[in-house]
Amino acid sequence: MVSFKRNGLACKLENDYLSLTMSDEGKGTSLVVDGRELMGKLSGAAGDPDRSHSFYCDYHVAGKTKNLVPTRLEIIEDTPQRVHVAYVDEQSDFKLAYHLVLVDGERCIYGYVIASCDVDNLVINELRTVYRFDSSIFTTGYTARREGLQPRAEYMAEKGERLQDETYRIPDGCRYSNSDVYSKYDYAGTFAENKIWGQYSGGRSDDEWGAWFIPLDKSCYPGGPLKQELLVHYDGIILNYMTGAHFGTGDFKVPKGWKKLYGPWCVYFNHGEDVIGDAYDFAAKAEARLPLPWLEESGLYTGNYGSLEGLLKPVSMLSEEERWTIVATDSAGEYFRQKAGRIYWAQSRDGSFRIDKMQPGIYHLYVHIFGGTDCHEYKLGTYSVRPGEATDVGELRVENAASELIWSLGQYTQTTTPFAFSNQLRNYIWMGLTPKNLEFHMGKDCDADWYYLQRRGGIWKIVFNKPIKKSKHYLLTVCLAGTTAAAMSPGESSVGFRVRLNGKTLAEEHFENDRAAYRSSVTGGRPAILSVEIDADYFDDENELSFMTDGFVMYDMVKLEVLR
């Protein structure tokens, strides 16, 4: 049975397992699960006005935090089976409705946010919900890639050396990360590989406690399969970044008249011997129960899902190592930067694909080949997904004619795999441990002899023999997994990159700062591609291809091929 009490804009939602108390500011002040208070000793940075709050929604404009300022508390449902309320901010330029749902018989709180804008020139740096818990109970952060003890902000400020934004060298840093430097970015990850993330008590007893964020629909998040974001960090915090400029997706220039539903998700609580395994089980069951019977927002979200399926028919067959990445987005163009709409993705080895649980709409379909040397993005048309229907697009021809490859370093994955350090856990130190100067001999060295990142001040070279395949023209392609300015400081907005062949400049390019390298990423940020035509008379019997940068560049693939 569920009960609801309100006092002005403050309220309390309660069932047989848990109770959540929200203040008149729309912020959590108490959470009791199975009789235990989980917000008893909240902590945070000294200057954080929300260090004593949880379950709140905020956003950043011009780098400054703005909270949802509720003008009313809307009661959508109040029955013994379910309570559904929304804290609504109708006065701010960025209008928000923060929904909370408590269901009978479940140890979780469901949520979603409806955001809208009716003004010109509004730019949002980030939009998020934040869940802060008692860090004396919830000591250990968990993501798909790693788990580890989390420090407190006050401890880092007192004992540590601040290197940059929430990144500290601390005496016992290896307790919390994989070096003496701890950063909140160490526990970032991709939405694609994280079904759950959270905080738990770290195996200190047979009755562990866990708090878990479970995204039930990831299509609202920007960027697609490569998007990285903050997930958990110090002070027992779990994060849900609905949009964020971290790792290359950039600020959100909100269109006037725009409106979007983010979510749904749930925050699940458990205790027992295996809280991680139980959280995964609950997440699987919650996903299987979709759609949620109580979530229907006209024009924004429906439980009457559609689907999209088809079969890719390439001109040139894929190798055993290659596979397809399929992306469907309702916004045409570079989907990595898409923030206003929805984006879905899938992978396939044989070319057959099906994307389920899609919101109805018009979708642009893109594919690329993961793991080979083809770095093209193929747009395969625009398709309508209708409510309750399976849209079969049939066979789709992909014009991926094989090139005459001379050589390649790495494979096209839009990440730094398989270069040195790309398989390490995230940390601030790696970008300073790659060699300043590097010489790679094609045909003698292997991919693991190249490093994930080149830093400013040095020269990296690929030494190779004159191509045996005769042609008047060749094509050099440099695929970068990320481009980051030399430091996290104001004004560092671009990254210079120069390519030379035997001392002659082939190309100079400036890329946007994706802010990924100094935020602990070892896999990439915002991908970029540079292609240069080379005349045959540029080649000597032995050749040096040189790369220089004034920031950080992360490598994906470099290849030389015959230009037809």
C-alpha cells in the first residue's frame, strides 16, 4: 500500500518498504528503506549549496548551477497502488517538471523529467538529477568497468593537491583509483555499456546496502553508442546526466518551442549478500515489464512502442572481425552532437538488425563498419516508425566498395583500441605517461607499440617504404578518437594538428576541444577524420609521416590507400 502526505510544496511518499521526504524546494531530505535512514550523514564540497540534499534536479547555464525552482506540486495520482507527483517550475526560462513515482510493493522510486523552452538564445551546459546518500553506508562506487572506494570532498580538500576541476593528488589515492590521483571523471562511463550504476557498502558485512540508478530508456541521452558521462563519484553520489557538455557532446542550444521527456528511470534500493547481482536481476525484470502502465505523455512519450528492422547488404562483404553499428536518430546530421531528440542504436555481425521499444517518429538511419578500415558513415534513408507497428525497411544496399589498402595502423572503431593504455582503467595520469616522441616502423612494429594519445611538444612518426602498388595519387586518412586542449582552462577552445610527409606539410587542422583527455578518458572523446590526397612524387624509398599537436590527440586509425 502507498500513502502520500503533503505540506505546501513539501511531501512524503511511502510504501511498505521505503519512504521519501521531499522539501518545498523539490529536494530529498530523508529516505528510509526497511527502517534504515539512508540520508542521515550527507556530505559534499564546502561550497556546494546542495551538500545536504538528494533526489534533486538542476542544470547549468554559463557554467553556473541553477536549481529547479518549483512553482507548484502537481499530484497526478494518489491511490493505494501508486503515488505520482511532479515538481513543476513554470517561471524559469528553462521550464522543468520533475516526476516522482512510488509503486506498491517495490523498493524503488521511478522518475522522469519533462523540459521545455519558450525563449530565444538559451544555452544549457548540462541537465541532471542527483542522488546523494550517506557515505558512511555507501562507500563504494560501481560502474560496468570498475568499482572502488570513494573519498569525501572535505578529505580531498584537506589532504590533497588540487590539480584541476575535482581532481586531486592525495596521499592514499590508490585506495580510491588506480594511481595517487583521484578524479570524479575516473568513474565515468558510456551509457551503452552501463545497464546500472550506483553506490554500495563494498562488502563490509553479510548485509550490504546498495543504491542503484537504472535507465529504463536510454534514447533520451545524447551522443549514441559512444557517449560518455559522469555516473558516480565521491560523497556517495549517483548522477543522471540527461544532457551534458562533457566528453565532446557540447553545450545544448535549446530551440525556442522545444519540449522533451527524459527517462523513464528508477532508483532501486536493496540489501543482502549480493546487492550487485540483485540489482542486475531487478533491472532485467524492470526492462521486461516495459512499457510502464502509468507513463503516457501526449506528444512526448507513449508506451505504444514501435520498432525498426532490416537487412544490410554490403557491396563488399565484411570480414570475420568486422561488424555493423546501426544508429537511428530523429535529428539529421552528426548524431554524436544530437541533444534535442532521440537516438537508438544496435550492432550486427550478419547485417540483420531490429531496434525495439522506439518512440513513434521519423528517423534517419546511419550505419558504419566497426573493426575494419572503412571509416565512412553511410546514410541509408529516412523511415517512419508508427505506434504499435514493426517497420521493416527490407534489404538496404550499402556502397562500401573495398579500397586498395597500402597499410593501416589500428582499425576503425572510433575509439583508441588497441593502442597502448587504451585498455587501462580511466585516470588522469595516463595522458602524461605516453612518450613525447615516437617512431613506428610499418611492417615491423605492431598496433600495441603505438599509444592511445599524443601530447603537445613532441613528434610522432610512421616510417614506411614506398608503396608497391603503382598509382598517381594516394589517400592518407587519419581517424582521431578524440581531440583535447592542452589544459582545462578558459579560452582553450581548439586543438591544432599538423601532418607532414618527409618534411613537407600535408595538412594543418584545428579541432574543437572535446575535453576528454584531461577528464581521464583513455578510449576517446569526439571522433574526427582528416583525409589528405598525396601525389606519388611525394614518396621516397623510405618515408617519414609525422604528426604534431599543441594539445592532446587520441588515435583511432591511420591508413594509406590507393586513390581511385
